[in-house]
Amino acid sequence: MKELLDKQKELMSHIPHGHIIKDGHQATVVAACGLIEEVMEYLNAIGFKSWRPNPLSREAQLEELTDIHFFLAELDILSGFTWEQITQEYDRKWEVNMERYRKAKEDDYSWDKRDKGGL
């Protein structure tokens, strides 16, 4: 993934919104909106709508999935976190999620704070 981030940095050097905009939050919002748009395009490509379930070709699906990765990589870069920090947090959160799955198999949802004023 670090290799992809390096390639994305090179690409971003040619994208005005990522580097000419002085406000880093605005650049992040633009990238986040791009990510949302690409996720929707991917969903359309896989045919998620019940009234139009026919997916596009696998090549078209792959292209949309790749576009998601472009914007996700841009968000990673704009966040200012290092790849090592991101992977360390991913590993920590992976453990949390695995514990949730283990508990859910036992019908233990004590970790779910949604009905207790939390998220």
C-alpha cells in the first residue's frame, strides 16, 4: 500500500485541488466527496438496485473499485498520518472488531453502546 501512496502523491502533484487550495480541510472534503461518489459508482457497477440488478462488466467494476482506492489514498495522504500509524491503528481496530464478532457469536452485545447514549 505504501507504494500506492507514493504513486498517489505523484498524481496529486498534478491535481490542483489537492495542493493549490490553502485550506487543508477543503481539500479533504473534496477527496471525501470523491470517495463517496466513487463508492456509489461502484455500487451501480455491481447492480445493487433491485429494479436494475444487472451488473456492469467485471472490468468496469474493477475500474470503479480502483477509483475508490485513488480517493482513499488521497485521504490517507491529506490526513497527515504516516502509513505506519494507519496500519498500527488498523491492527488495533481489527482486534476490537474481532472481539465484537466473537462476542456476537455468543449473543453478547455488551460492547454496543448505541442504546446507552453512545455511538
